Amino acid sequence: MKVALVTGANTGIGFAIATRLLADGFALGYATRDADQGPFDELQGTIEWVVGDLSDPAVPERLVAERSSRDLLIFGSAAPSGMA
């Protein structure tokens, strides 16, 4: 099974990408600041939820380091205010 890590998968295009990857048979690692935000009940498949604020520079590094077994990495999160 192919593994994808997607950030920002709780809304918008990130959610659409996550939905499609799951439908295509990917296992999904999903990162979000708030585990209570988003239509999570709609996602079906092998999913690992990771909570972390990507405005902290250590979080993306940790996500990639902890999930070294992945086939696809998508940073779909918007840049936090003041960082763009």
C-alpha cells in the first residue's frame, strides 16, 4: 500500500486531495493544528491523524522524520499569518 502525508487536509483543496488519495488506495497520514476541525467522518480508509502547528518550524521536520516510509508528501496548508 502506498503512503501519503498530507497537511491541511481538513478543508479545501487539501481535503479534496486526501479524499482522492484514499479512494485511490493510499494510506493517509494527515496533519492538522486542530483535531476537532474538519469533516473527518467523511474520510474512509487507512488514516493516521497527527496534530501539530506547522507555523512551528520543528513540526514539519518532525512529521517528515517520523514518517520516513511514505510515497507522497503534500504540504497543502496555508502559510500562517505573517509568514507568507
